[in-house]
Amino acid sequence: MKKSAFVITALQSGAGKTTVALALMAALVRRGLRVQPFKTGPDFIDPGLHRQLTGVNSWNLDRWMCGDAYVKRLFAEKSRGADVCVIEGAMGIFDGGDASSAATAKHLALPVVVALDVRGTAETAAALIKGIEVLDPALILAGVILNRTGSDRHYIRVKEAIEAHCNCPVLGHLPIDTGIRIPERHLGLYTAEDGVIRPEFVQRLSDAVEDSINLDTLLTASSVDIPPIDIPVPLRRAPSVRIGVARDNAFCFYYEDNFDFLRAAGAEIIFFSPLNGAEIPEGVQALYIGGGYPELYAGRLSSNTPMLQSIKAFALAGGAVYAECGGFMYLSLGIMDIDGRFHPMAGIFPVKTRMAKKRVRLGYREITLTSESILGQPGSTARGHEFHYSEMEQMPPSVETIYDTAEGTAGYRVQNCVAGYVHLHFASNPAVSEAFTDNL
């Protein structure tokens, strides 16, 4: 099926990929086109921003975590019904090996649009685009969008240099003074739950594209045939268990696929808010507490004593709980913030969490279960990602270690409560979701 689809990438993190991607999505939506967003890599924040702007879920296309067949199938399935597919890359264009933006674009036979940050440079920018062309001639470059141009004259100088030395056309630019930059903090951009995608912001995004980027040329250059893929309908068990999922401003880092895998395994998902609720949902057989920014809401989480007591009572009574990263922090004795203030939490795991001033861990992880748990049998593996600015005290020997990784990251269990820093993607091993529901 013919439609426009392209990967937005850059030479490095911080070059404005997300701003350019959101601006294009905003302009396309304003034109009345159905936009389906995606994100390469394991990121949570950008897909949330995509969802809020387009009104549909954004899906991670991660070849390392999920495998080539799943990525191709997911893209084909979710692109159905869309007029335009916008895939935002991660880090630099070639960063990440087989999971890089360039490799993913070639895997899906999609063209690439380079968001090139040209602050502090002019004609030299042509060397950067030429370098991409030379390094991987098989890559299809639909064009380049110059980001953060200082003036019309600056834009023209860079544009003429690129078009004189490169095959890649210049599609336009976003001036540095458009006022559309998304604020950042320690884990990256602000999340969709923080309300940064306001109507006036979307208006500025759309206006900037219509004023300075040739959208029609982009749509033509990115017109591709997305071959139909026979997508078998997975067997779905009838709902037999209820899983309460913590989802609010403090806990918002989830792969949407994980919910689909749990539903296919017979789960009914019930969302609740540790920030605002008084207790866990009635009648649930398990809890799933994902990552997010609990440290930013530590005071409110700590003061919501009824919710903390409800979760601890459920866990200590043998209820199944699965927690990742921020959820793990929430289940510890408490969080020590950067200013040295201690905020008591659920206290299921007998260790304190301390926030660090710099990143503690980052990278892909493969876990191997070393004992039976709600995640499966010993020897089972699953893949995910780890990224955090906090660290735990050393876990006492009385707490069982139930998985480990080659990098030394571990997962732990207290009764039927399993937690660790790794964000698992259930597509890496769907048996994890089946084990979860089967053990309830």
C-alpha cells in the first residue's frame, strides 16, 4: 500500500529530533492527515509526546529487544489506516548497531530525513551530510531539515553548500527563535503527563513547519510501498485475572505492547494512581508498577499513606507485584532526594534509594531468571533497557535474587513481589506475560 513514511534522525542526541518530529506531526495532523507515530529504540518519553499530539499510541520499533520479525510485523500492523507514518529515531543516525535509526530504516525499506543542528556552523554542514551519504550509500535520504538556523541568510548559506556537494535535498529549516523548544530535565524531555503539548504550542509547531519547510516535497519524497504482511490474529484467552497498573505523572514509562501481551494472556488491565488514589483497585490479583519520575513526586507519594499501606498489605499477603525502575524505588524503604530529604515509601524491599547527581546506569539488558517467579521458570530470558539516576543500598542476603544480567543488574523477590531496574519488553519473550497471568 502506497503512503508516506519516513524516519527522522540526527547526528547526535540533543540535535532537535523530537522537536522536528513533533512539528511535522502537528502540521500533518492540521492538514487532516492520519498520522501514525513510532519511535526507534527503548524510549518512553517521546512516544508519550507523540500520542498526545496525534491522538494515537506511538510504538517502539526496537530490533534488539523485540527482534526483526516483530518489528516488521508491528510496523505493518500499526501503519494500516494511516496516511503518514513518522518514525522518530534515537541518538545519532548510526548509533546502536542493528538497532540504530539507519539500520531500522533499511530493515523497513524507509527513507530517512536528517534533522541537522546547524548552530555554530554554515558551509561545513555539507560535510556532515556528505559523510552520511558516503558511510552508507544504501541508505535512502529523503532530505535534510536544518534545525536552529540563526537567520534567513544562515539558512541559505547552509542550503546552498549542501545542495552543491550532496545528493540529499534540503527540505527547509526551523529557526532558532521559533520558541518551540521542549524543556528538558535529568532523564530527558518533560513527559506528556506534564502537559507540555498545549494547544498554543501545537499551533506554533504547525506554523513553523508551514512557514519554513516544504511539506509537499517531503510527502512526495517519502512515498513508499508498505508491503502487506500476513499478520495472524493471536489467540486471546478470555479475561480471567485483573491486573492493577499504576499510571499517573509519577509512573508513566510503559511499553504499550506489554499491555497487549498481558491482555492476550487473559488479563484485564485496571489503571490506578499511586499519587491520587486511596487504595489499589478492588478485586485485582496482581499489580504492575512501571517506571517514571517518582523522585519528582516523592513528597506526594510518601504522604499518600493509605495507598502505600494498601500496596504493602497486598504484597505481604502474597499478592503478585511486578515493579520496574521507578516502581522498584517506590517499593523500597524510601527515596533520599538530591537535597538529602528522605521520603518513606512502601517498604517492601528493606533498602533505601538515593538519587545521584549523574546517571548511574544506561543500556540494553538481557535478564536470565535464576529461580522460579511470576516471570517464569529458571533459565528463561527476556530483554529490556536500564536508565536511571538513582541507586539502591546493597540488598541483604535474606532477599532472594531472581534474575541477573551480564552487566551486574539484578532483580529481587519478597514473597510474590518481583522488582528490579530493568524495563522489560514482553515481545522479547511473550512467555513472560503468560507466566505472569498463569501464576495468579
